[in-house]
Amino acid sequence: MTEVKKTAAGGAISRRTALKGLAAAGATGAGLGAMPGFVPYIQAQSSAPIKVGFQVHRTGIGAAYGRWYDRTTLAAADLINEMGGINGRPVEIVAEDDGTDPKRGAEVVEKFASQLGCDVGFGTLFSHVVMGSAPRAGELKLPYFVVSEGHHVASGALNRWTIQPGICDVKSQVLAMAPFVSKNLGKKATMIFPDYAFGHDHRDFFTAAMEAQGAEVIKHIAIPPTETSYSKYFPQIPRETEVLYHVMVGPGVLTFVKELGEFFGPSHPPIFGFLDSLEAVDLNSPGLEFLDGTYFWEGMPRYLQSDAPDPVKFYRDRVGVDDNGASASDPKDVSTFAHMFGCWETLFVMKKGMEAAGYQTTADRQKLIEAVEAMEEMPFGDEHPQGRKVFNGKTHQVFGPQYISKVEGGKLVVQAETTAEDSFYPDEVDYTTQSF
Amino acid sequence: MDFGPYLVFASLEGAVLAATLSLTALGLSLVFGVMRVVNVAHGEFFMLGAVAAWFVSALGGEALGLPAWAGFAAALVLAPAAVGALAWAADRAILARVGYDPERTIVATIGLLYILQQLTLMGYGPEARPVEPPFNARIALPWPEWGADGFAWTWPWGFGTTSYKLFVIVAAAALLMAVWAVLSRSRFGLIMRATQYDRETAQAFGIPVGKVYAWTFALGAALAAAAAVLIVPIQQAHYLMGGDPLLLSFIVVIIGGLGSLRGTVLAALLIGMSDGVISVFFSPTLAKILATLLVALVLVFRPQGLFGAKTA
Amino acid sequence: MTGAAKPVGLHALVLAILLALHFVLPDYHHGVLARVLTLATFALGYNLMFGYTGLLSLGHALFFAAGLYGLGMPMQHLGWSAEVALPFGIAFAALLATGVGALALRTQGVAFMIVTLMFAQAGFLTLLYFNEFTRGDEGFVIAQEARSLFGISLADADARYIAALILFAVAMIATLILVRSPAGRVLVAIRENEERARMLGYDVARYKLLAIVASGAMCGAAGAAYGLLFGYVGATFASVQYSILPLLWVLLGGAGTVLGPLIGTAFMTYLIDLGSGLTDAYMLLAGAALVLLTLFAPAGLLGEVRKRWAGWLP
Amino acid sequence: MTVAASGPLLETEGLTRRFGGLTAVDHVDFQLFPGEIRALIGPNGAGKTTFVGLLSGRIPPSEGRVRFGGEDVTRLPAHARMARGMAYTFQITSVFANLSLFDNVALAVQRRLARGEGLEAETMAALDRVGLAGRARQTAGDLSYGHQRLLEIAMGLAQRPRLLILDEPTQGLSDGEIEGFKALVRDVAAEATVLLIEHNMDVVMSLATRITVLDMGARLAEGDPAAIHADAAVQRAYLGG
């Protein structure tokens, strides 16, 4: 293995020399250089677009989210370009499917950094894809903006190049929910959640948050991810449950909620769910009538509220969402409204960061990260239609409002809104102390 | 819920799974038994059945204004027919050309699986879409109890089922009977069994083996699609829904013993019920692990299947 | 033996080309090839069992994941160094393969496929069940600083490529030696006609177990190396999909050929990579490619070459 | 081999095999001495193939024992019996069709060679003995049927067995090939004891030193060729009288 050292060390030098030689030869179009994709990209010129590598779940279990992440991102990019781009340069979204798979996700990040000449990487939702991709982003020194709501960024598991400035993490979401649930719905909760890391975040943080409120979680029911029918687990819900807390993800969500209704019939306890359980699903699907009167967390209200301020209307309009949170062109195509705002807001944070850093070339990537780390207050407005946010530069995580809505007449009506400060928790990491 | 009602409740849930699983597995078993090939795309035929059911019922509901029950009834006929036709074409275009070689068929059907999934994603989308059940009343169930006041019926919290779930069980049983009748009484069934028993001899007796294979493949796919139409009002149509039924069907076919209709149905009951009953005793994921290991160990220690006769 | 020069020369040449590519490939393809080499080692391990011994397993993700977690868990929780964790991961995979093999080999054919699939599925669910330690589906990242062998950081692109190449070269040479040895001839004999091999006096069960253990160790080595080189450990790698992939890679490249797994892995990787640049429907391309291959090149890419032009290929 | 010089090489006691209600081999006592060429004959369905299956270990017995070279091998699996010096050639040709002739025979040779030394020479010698040395690199499946049978015998010889069991070796061979085969077996008999299951009575009568007749799973008669030829019971069994 000592030989490796020599080869690797020596290789570093000779590899670069060889590459230079190849680039020279490549000018004549000979050899490898003639093959598609083998010409090393040329550093972007000042008028060339800023390329945002967009890692999107087009296939795999995340596809329903990916579609709406895609639309929101393109809408935001169009708006930015209408506003004159970033530092005088237009923004180009370079989208690539990651198959909702951590291996492919890492490959896509590599492709952004080394092949497609992207300035930053952006967008992914499912946390295992983030975990699989982030190490490569760190090694390639590619600013990696994730829109995942996982606690992985703020927990310190990732690196200085990975940042989540557009969507709150699960820990802060459930922290903000616990007071409402314990005060208004019940002190003894039963939790049903997927046996995924995402579900475990809910389990761990909500349980602790309830205890802090003097309430308790009396039963955890973790549903295996391969499951397609759920009724058989519901009898494990204890009779003394005062509030039922549910969160589910994946293609089975509608079955899950429907079977929950069938199980209880007319006599269900108060129910509090995360809208993840019904993202991209019509609230008025057959079998969901029982949800009337139950409560949901929403990242952003899906149904247009009567008192909605202008930035919210503007955002809905630009993305192409109707008053019910479905596609303006197809009312059956329901959006993932509670999460997708994160793409919009992240792009604007990126824009602001690039402007603050005077970003010109990929050599300025480190300055971009430092500029975002320096951010704090993000006021409500067109760029942040979900609400005012506070960014924590040390943990690379943003904090913002959460909405609690009640189903009334087949629509979600906001009952309460928590503030960014309600969702604060002590820092678990300080990324700014890490080297680039 | 108390132990007694829970056990009955879980068994009832298991019975619904067993009902659709026995249809799906029977389709796989026919293909496997007659053609001696492993059809990895079987789960995709199941998925296509569900998707086709959504199209038929949505079209019937919106374009023609049909009530839910009529759309569902139409789906129950049209979806299996369409999927069967597609399978027939796949057999002629691909499987027949690789000569039903076992290994090549596995690769070809994996390729088919990717193609069908991707086409569905492109044409139908990534969402899980519901099909409205023709009827769906919740039925609360009573439980006998001997208390201080003697015998009484009680109504445990959550103890119930729906009329549609009961219908699924009955409909699957009826379909199974129909398939059994076709296989054991009709000329086609006779020809199929002859081909299964000895391909060369069947050919020598003038049976068009190629045609029999194509029809068997179509019938197998249609059975999977029929099972999917039955289940889709309970679980929505989604382009990745084929994996689970494929896996479970394989297990059922192996445990039930090759090409045995009785064994397949019994094994489906066993798998469906144990899936339900094990969930009573353990936390959900642990229950899945144990059920999975149980199946593996059954196969290890009774490789001929639980119901297959031990061959010398 | 006569005719040894050609195969040995060819494989030496392939390794030399792979080394030469290290110096000339653009960054992106350099990185892709490092991953391909690591995964091709996984495919080589699979090939040992499927291509040479004729045992079709649908559960090899279990062994890849065993190497991955066997390396990752002690590094994460016990602070082990990579030098210790790497052999531990491989040994863990081999041990698991011994256990699974001892049970699964009581079955044959489709039952064997299902049993291996079930064991892998149980392994996958176990990773989820003990999420407190494994972090379940989300998995965990191995810190960049920990990812070094003998003082060389494997997070560095050059070191990573060379390490992947060494891994692949060792696995390939081991395969080459094995299949050209008397033991390799017995494995092929078992694939071709198990009963005849038994009646020549070979303890078929023992040879099959040997094949599973060697295969499991090689796949485990690939898994452990993947964790070390790419820094991520997650349950996705234990899922069914990652049991199907090595089967496809091997069949595409040519089952029972030494270089087939590399060719198949590279072909599939680039098919998806280039395909996804052209269209979102790249899995459609992959599916169509599989169907076309079974129709027109049933022995796989290299298998067809051997059949038509180069019968001497090992 | 001091034992073998006096005692039987192979011996069975009450060997029985039942399949369901059918008794294919019924309490057979059988002895085979070193140096013999023994023929095992009997009408179709007499249980000959089942019997040698029991001897070689392919089929487990329902009752009785098998002793080989003085050792009780009843519980040993087939491969362990082969390793002790049996060789078995299949009734239906069962060579490795996709492998070369060389590999086919090398598989038979290499098991008894410690470090693979002399593998090539021994393999070629065995092929040479059946006249196939010139085709060593050919694929076995491409050979004519007659040549495949010869290859099968070469594989048997290459194991240098103490006991060579030939299951219907002349089936499908031409007259010319049969003559060659007879010479080969006489040659082999100098080194190994031969047990021959054979339908062709000419071959049996000209090769066998002793003949055992099975009928309905039981031993009907045993003796030298002339005695068997004259045996009335044997004639009845064959003629169905």
C-alpha cells in the first residue's frame, strides 16, 4: 500500500500535466476530445448564465414531489431572469433526475460539478438522497442547497458546503406544533409514522416536545416502508388516546388516511396530521370525508385563505396553482404545496447570496457560502411568500412560521400560525468553524 | 383493542390480502407451470390493471357520466382484457423469440418491467390515484362477551370492516372458481395441462404449443390485472405498485408447490393470514422481518413447498 | 497449459488501459470510472457465483450492504480506523455469506432465488428496525477525515481512482486465477451439470458454499470500498434494486467471463448517464436495451465475442 | 489392498429400495470380487439402474447395507464413494456438453492429483486411450453420439477407479464401435474391476467373467456366462414365459 502513496501523489501531478496536454490536443478535435461530453467545460464568461444544477426526483418514490419542485423552481428562475438575473447574468436551471436514489444522487452532483459546469447544486428532497450526495458536494466544493426538511443539516451530519436556507427542518416543525396539540387537542398522544429516518425525526422530537409541555406520547406505531395496507396496525392505538398524530409519506398515503377513517368510523379521537400524509392528494378524494374537523400542519396553506396577502397570491399565480392548491390547468393535479415553496425561497436566498458575494465564477463559491452564512433576517415578501424567516448561519438551517389548519367543508382553513422563534432549538453544530 | 377482537380483525384484513394475492399468484403459477419461465414483469401487469381501472372509471365517470358502480364493472372487464392483450403481444414479440430460455426470459422481463414502469410514469404520472369503490359502507362488528351480567354483544372500538372489503373476498373466490372450472373442464384447460405435463408430446399430438403459451401468458397477466382492479378502490393506482405483489406471488407459488391451484390458494391464505396475524404480536417492522424469515425458512426446510408432494 | 499467454496478456492490457485512463480522463469521467470500478467489483463477486457456478441469487445486496455497514458502523460508533474497519467489513460479509449459503443451498432453482431474496429483504428491514444505530433509510455520512488508508485521503479524486483500480485489479486477478485453476473448473462443471460433477467425486455442496463465501467476500469488499471511497452508508444499498443490478451488469457484459462484469457495469452506467442527459425516459432506454440484448446478444456483450471470435476468453 | 485380495471389493446385504408402494430393489445380497468383469442383466424394469444407483450412492436405500473395499459406505454420499475409488458412467450420455474434451477429462483426473502436476499428461493419456486425443480442444457437445460415449468412458478411466460401473455403455454404438469398446474394457479389466449393465447379449457373453441376473428387483440367478445361458429361470424371465 505504500506504493499507492507514490502513485497517488505522483499521479496528481502527472494527471494534471496529462490533462493539459489532452486539452491542447482536444483543440484539434482529436482523440477523446471528439467524443460527446469529453471536452472539459470552459470557465463561464461574465455574460454567460449562472448554472444551477437541479437535482430532481423525476422517477422513483419521490416523483410526485419532484414534479412540483420542478415547476416551482422554473417559476422562480423565470422571475429572477425577468428581474434581470443575478449580477447581470441570467440563471439557467440544469435539471437532472436523481431517481430518488442516493447513488444516482451522488453521480448527479458529480455531473453538475465536473461535467456540466454548474455553479451550485440545488433542490433535492428525500433525505437519503441528500445524505448520499452531500459528501461528494463537499469534496467537489460545490455549494449544495437542499430543500429537504430533514434534520440532517442542522444536526451536523453534513458539511460546510451543504446548506438548507429555504425550508424548516422537521425538528423545528414539530417543536412549534407541540404546544398547540397539547393545549387544544389532548395530552395523551399516539403517533403513527413511517419507519424511515424522516418518521424517526418526528418520533424523537415530537415526543420530547410533548414532554416539555407536560403532555406525553403513550404509543409509537412505526409503519414499515414496504407496507401497502395499514388497517391491521390501527388496533394498536390505545383506547385512552386523546389525540392521534399521523404522518406518512410515499405512494401509500391516501390508503393510509382512508383506512384510518374506516377503522374509527364515526367515533375517532381528535386527529392531528402532517400534511405530508396528503401531499399531492386531493382532500376530497372518496373516503376522506371523516377528516372534516381534524387538524393538519401545513408548511404553507394549500388553499387560498380569505385574508391572503399579496405576496402569497403572487407566488401562487407565478407557480400556476389554483385556489385549491391544484394545477391551474388541471384541477386534478394536486400540488405538494406544503413543501415546494422551499425551492422558490432557496433560489432567492441563492440570488441574494451571490449578489452579496459579488459572485462571478466558480472560484467565488466559497464566498457564496460565507455570504449565505452571514444572513439572518429574511422578511416576508415576494421572495419569501411562506413568511418571515430567520437563518442560522452556524447550523446552516432556516427557521420560519408553521401553519395549523383545520379541515372545514373540504378545505384547509388556517387556525393558527407560529413564528420562527417558536421553532428555535439550541445549536447542535457550528459549520462556520469547519474548513472549506 | 383486546386480543380476541384484534386477532379476528387482523385475520379479516389478512383475508383481503389473501384473496387478491391468490389471483395474482395463480397467474404467475400458470405461467411458471406451463411455460417454465419466471415472469419478472408480472407485478407490472398487476400495476397496469390498476392504472387501466383508473382510466376506465375516470373516463366512464367524466366523459360518459356513468355511476361509480358501472365504471367499476366496466373496469373489471376491460382492464384484464387490455392487459391480457398486451401480455399476448409481449409473448409473441419477445418471449417466443428467445425460445422461453429461462435466463433470457428473466432479463427480457426485467427489461419489460422498466419499459412498462417508465411508460406508465410518462402517460399516467407519478401520483397515486384513487378509484371510487362501487359501494363502501363501514360495518361495525359485534364481539361476544361474558361479563357479570352474563352473555352480551359488545362493539369494540375500531372493530369493523367495510362492505367493499367483504366484496373483494367474495369476488376473488368467484373468479378463482371460474378459473378452476376453465382449467379442469374446458378444452383449453385440457390443452394447457397437457402442455404443462409434457411439451414435446403435446407438440407431437398436434397441440400448437406456441399459441398455448401466448394464451397462457395472457391469462396469467389478466388474472393479475383482475386482482388489481379489485384492490384499487382500497389501494390507489401508482406506477411503482407492482413490486410487492410480484414478491408475494413468488413466495406463494413456491410455497404452494408448482402449478397446483389448490396449493396456490392455500399458500396465499397462509401468507395473507400470517401477515395479518403476526402484526398482532409484534411491532410492525419486526413483524415484517419475522414473516420474511419465516417464508425463507419454510423454503429452506421444505423446498418442495408446504403442499407439494415430496418427490423421490 | 497452452494458450495461457493470450488471456493473461489481455487482462494485463485492460489493467494497463485503466491505469492510463487515470492520466487522461476528464474529471467527470475519471470520477464515474472510479465508481464503475468499485461496482464492477460487486459484479465480479456476483459473477463468481452466478456466471461460473450457476447459482442465481437475488439477494446479493445483502453482502454488499454487509461490507458497507461492516465498515461504516464500527467507524461511526466505535471510532475504528479504516485500516481495521475495511477487513472487518469484508470478513463480516463473508461470515454472513457462510450462514446464508448454508441455509439457502438446501434449495435449488427458483426456490434458491426466493430464499436469497427473502434473506436480503430481512437484512434490509433489520437495518430499518435498528435505525437508532443504522440511521435507517437515511443512512449516515462517514466523515471525510476518517476516510483515509495509511495516511492517504480517499476523498481525494486521484487516490480514490487508484484505490478503486487496485480493488478491481485484485478482484479481477483473483477471479482469473480461480477460474483457470482446477477449483474453477469444478465450479463450471457444477454449473454445467451438477449431478455429473458429483459422480466424478466432487463434494458439490462444499464447492457451492465456497463459491458463495468467496462471492460474498468480494461483494462485501466492494461495499466496504464504496463506503470508504464515496463516504455514504445507507439502507438503499440493501434494497431489492441493488440485488437486481449486479445480475443485470453480469448478464449484459457476459456471464461467466472475467471482463464481462466490468463491461456490463460500464455499459449500464453510461447508458443511464448519457440517456438521462437526452431524456427523462432513460429507464425506457435501459429497458429497451435489455430486451434487445436478450433478443440479439443473449450471451452478453463479451459472451457473444467469445462465442463468435474468441473462444479462448476466460 | 490385502483385504481386497481375498474378500469382495463390493458387497451388499439385504439392499432394498421402495418408491411408494413399488419395491424396485428387493433385499439383494450381492458380492463382487476384484478383477472380475461382472455383467448385470435383466429385463426392462428389473431394477438394474436403481440397483447401481444404490451402489453408487445416487439413491439412498430403504434398507440394507453396501460395503466397498471392506468399508461400510451405506451412509456415505455419492461423491464420497467416488472419492474412495468408484467410477460411474451414465446410461444417458452425461458429458459436460459446453466444455472441451480436455476439460471433461481433466475434471476426472484432477481430483486425485495433489497439486495439479501431470494433469495435462494424464488427461491426454486418457483421451488417447479412447482415440480422442486429437480432439482435445473441441467442445464435447459437438461430438457424435458414439464419440460422446467414448468420452464418457475416458472420464471413467481417468479416475483410475478400483470399480468401474458402466451403465449400458454400448447403447447406440455401431458394430465397429462396439468391437473397439470390447477391447477397451478387456484392457481396463487389468487395472479395475468392472460392473457392466448391458442389454446387448453378445457384448455380455464375450466380456463378462460372471453374470448376475435381476428380475422384479430380486437376484434371480448368478453364474458364469455358460451357466446363465443355460438357466431356465433366466430364459423364462426374458421370454416372459
